[in-house]
Amino acid sequence: MKLQFIKKMDLRNERGQSAITLALLTITFLLLSGFALDTANMLIKKSHLQRALDAGAVAGITRYASGDASGTIADTARKMAVYNLQEMGISSDNSTVNAAFTTDADQIATLKLTGTINTKTLFMRLIPGAGLSTIITTGSSTARRNAAILSLVIDVSGSMSGSMTALKNAANAFVDSFEDGIDKMALISFADRATVLVPMGLVNKANLHSKINALTSNGYTGTSEAVVLGRKELETAVNPAAVRAMLIFTDGAPNVIRPIFTDANSAFVPKNSPAPPAAPVNYDYFLQLNTAPQPQLHGTSAAMPQVCTNAHTIAQCLNSFSYLDSRNKPGHFAHVTSFASPYTEMKKESYDLAVLESDYAKADNITIYTIGLGTESTVAGDPYQNVEITDRLKPVFLRRLANDPASAADPAFPGLALNNTYPNGTYLQTPNASDLTNLFKSIAQRIKLRLIQ
Amino acid sequence: MTELALVFPLLLVFILGTVEFGNIMMIALRATSLSREVTNAGFRDCAFLSDAAANTCLENTTEKVLSGAKLVLSKFADRGSIIATIYKHDPGQPTALVVQKIKGVGRPSRYTAGSIDQNIAATQERIVIGEIMYQYVPLTAIRNFLELVGFPTEIYEVTIY
């Protein structure tokens, strides 16, 4: 009897245990779920805040690039961040954004945005005494405007004679897009020969404007040498944080080649010299490719003899020569081995050399932008786009110089490869000189946006 | 057992809800990234080009982002939209649409030239708006319940540069 009572009592005592356990587990589970939900909500808010601050930072530093005052820059940044938050459904009552714009000793501009969002919790607030009714999410974003190091390379060949005023206006607008004493720029003009008019140095707008305004047009289009000088000027300026870029303007295809001609133990100057040199000799000549009836090899100084003029054909003149590029690597002249059509093949050589030199620049992490003025020669399937036409732009060539992503998408040239190891530049073109200023400004803006980090 | 039978459905709803919420959060974060990417690229690469060049540039940009979206969001081509728009504000002129690209299922933008903050537009001169819309389809059996209570099934993220 007593045993039965104890058993009944024990059983009675155990009843309801599962309910208590379940209730405790349920509460624990609900709290954990609630905690997870509040945490997830906070993370999403933090993501929104970060995105808004980034937008504000880019907007503000872009205004710096446009020349606004520091107060305007910070205000623009803050307003853009607040606008983004508002569009994301976060009111200014629950958020704060602050912006500070500074310029350091190296004239590097820095815009820093900080922000907070107050998020009311749904579940954490139920924990008594925890003070978790509101969670404050913080974020920050910093945008820097680094220095630009630029080579401005301008075609002043004879065909530019009717467009020089527009070109000068455009080049001056490009110069004005950058900052005195912060950015660096070299100015190079080219026709038969390329010339460094302003060596690489801190931007001095007055000096650059003066040199640009004094430009005159005359001669052929020696693109390869211009690319070489543009690269060499850029290589004189060392700043790991800076953006290096070269802008090449031209109104036609290359029709001058100026490598270092080398003579493999045979005569060159003059071709019919009675005593050929015993060792290889380098000759600093450039070759005009449009001269009729004969091409002209010109010495780079007045004292050098003119060779291969009337007495010799180009085949006689060049049939034993190769050349060195700007890095002393041998070129090929492979096109002219047969000399069946040496004029045509030498023109192709001038394209190839310019592309090769541009590749050296791009391998040095220099971004190349090209601007073309004129009508494009479009010949599908011919990468030289009819090399005999030298007074028209060759978009394949100019895109290739710039490593423009559009190269790879050109349906007329399915094999035209885009080199993904090189920086991507852009090729812009217009048939109207009056559009040049817009194109130059557009390139300047693209470079300036790359200065922003 | 009786108690468990009573509480189990409630617990199940919470568990499924937690799974769904986690999934929604993951999608929202990915949509956020896509929105930011398309806006950032559109602003830096395309916004300051001529109108014709901006058109080509934004087409290429949105195609690239669409490729990425298809990788990170399930069936994006059938459920999602990428809308990238460039507006310009020239001095003395009303804000105007430069170019708009819509990829995916093709939902319209929630913005017009008139609905943008005009002060911001005037200051910035060029504004790029990147919108991502994604139709969320619940993973679990809670789908019917969510539809019953009218749970919003479209995830929308926007970034403005």
C-alpha cells in the first residue's frame, strides 16, 4: 500500500516536467532567433550605411576634381550620402553623416565620411536591463584624390593646319582639368619628328598654355617616336600612388617610321659607300613614307647626309637593314624582305612599331588614351585598314594603341585580341574639330575619376 | 507529448522563418553589392562621356554586371532586373535622361528625371542610379504562409552616385 502511494506520488511529481522544459527551450529559442534577426537587420543597415557613405565620398571627391572649394566638397558628400540613405528607407532622424575634407603635405586630398544609424531592435529590447532597445551602427568611407602623371602627345602634322585653333582650345582645356603644383604633365608634339616641348614636371598651366598656343602644323605623322617620348617622360616621374596616363591625339595614320636603323656590316650611309663599316653601326634616320616618287630617309640633324633619295630605290636603300626599337630590341622589317611592294610594307612596319612602343608603355602600367580627328577608314578583315590610305583614321590601330576594350568586340576583326594584362584605355573619335574640346575633357574626366580611391 | 504537439508547429514556423530570413538577408546583401557595382562602374566609366559613347559604355557595363548577377543570384535572368540610368543636369536646363539600360526581366525604374533630388542633380551635373530588383521565391514550405500574409517578395536595392 505504501509502495503504491509512493509510486503514484513520484509519477505525479514528474507530470508537467516536459512542459516546463519545453517552455524554457521555447523561450531560449525565441530569444536566440530574435537575437539573430536583430543582428541580421543590423548587418543590412550597416551595408546600407557603407554604400551611402561610399557614394557620398565619390561624389564629394569628384567635386574636388572639378575645382570646388573644400566646404562645398564636404557638403556635397554629406548630402549625397544622406540622399542615398533616404532612398534606402533610412530617415535622417535615425542617422547621422559627417564629412571632413583635408589636404596633406603632399597635396593629396582626402575626404572622410563617417556615419551612424540608430536601429530599434525587435527582440533584443525584451532582455531586461540589457539596454539593447537601440543598436548604433557605425561606418566610414575615405576617398583620396591621388596625383596624376600625364604625357599629352599632340599631332601637329601638316593635315592639322585647318584645325589648329580647335586643337589648341581642346589641349588647353585638358591642361586646365588638372591642378597646378599637384599633378605632373609633359607636353610632346609630333609630325616628322617628335619633340618634348615641356618636360615632365609639376603642372604649370601658364607654361603649358604658352607652348600649346605656339604650336604650328607641318610635316608627316611620326606616331611611333611620339609614343616613345611620351613613355620616357612618364618614366621620369616616380610616384607609386599616382595614376600614369598618356593621351595621344592624331588626325591620321602613321606615315613616318623612325626606329634606330642598324646596318649589319653593310653599307648604309651612303648605300654606295666605297668603304662599308666593319662593325654594326646605328643610324639615326627617319623615313618618310609618303614622299613621291621616292621615299626620303632624313637625318635627324642638318649635318647628316641625305641618302636614298633620287639615286636609290627604297629596296636598294633598305634591303640589308633591320632596326632597333626604343629598348634596343631588334625590329624585323619582315614585311620588306621581298620588296615586292616595299612602300606598302614599310607603312605596315610603321604601324607595328607604334603598337610595339605603346605596348612597352602599357607594360609599365601606363594607360593610353587616343583621340582621333577625322573620318575613319574601315576595311573589314584588314588590321591596317588599307595602309595606303594615310589621311584617314585607323580605328583598329588607335584602339590597339589604347588597349580599348572595344577592340575585342569589333566584329570586323574577330582575331583582334585585347591584352588583359595591360591597363585598358579608350579611343574616342570625332569628324568635327569643334568636338575636340569635349573629347579632351572627357578623357580628363576619366583620368580624374581614376585618381579617386 | 500534448505540449510538444501544441508548440511544435510554432517552433517549426520559427525555424523555417529563420531559414527564410537568412536567405533573404544573403540575397539582399548580394543585391546591394550588384547595385553598388553597376553604379560605381557607370559613374566612373560612362557618366562623363558623350551621349552616344555613354550609351555604348553603359550597355557594356550592365552586360558585365548581369553576367555577375546570374552567378550570385539564382535564376536572375528570370527573376531579376538591373536598371542603370545616367541623368544629366546642365545649367539652366531641367534634369534629363541621358541613357538607361534595363537587363533581366525588364521592370521599369522607380525614378524619373523629375523625381530625382534636383539640388543634388544640379551639384553633381551627372547622376548615375543603379537599381537591382529581385523576385524572392521562398525556399521552404513557409512559402504559402508568407504569401498568405502578403510578405513582400521583391528585394529592391538602389545606389546613387
